[in-house]
Amino acid sequence: METIKIKQVRSRIKCPAVQKRTLDALGLRKIGQVVEHQATPQILGMVTKVRHLVSIVD
């Protein structure tokens, strides 16, 4: 399965608790942090929920 790198680019301050928990589940804690995950439908759905806070890195 293909892997994707996800980078947090915006702050989680003033975000709803659901979005903060999604960032935690992705393993993102700080701005600029990059994590690598398998491109499963579950992970892609989580990225979609917080797409305004993260970006996909090549």
C-alpha cells in the first residue's frame, strides 16, 4: 500500500475538540511536524476532516 507524509501547517488552537483528537490520532502534535502513514481510507478520511490544518508532503 502507498504511504503518504502529512505535515501540520496550522495551529490547533481554537479548533473543535473533534479536530484536536483527529490530529492526535494522526500523531501530529506541533506545527511543522511530519508523520508518515499508509494511505488507507481511514487515514485519508481523517486528513479530509482536518484539511485546513495539514498538507500532504511529497
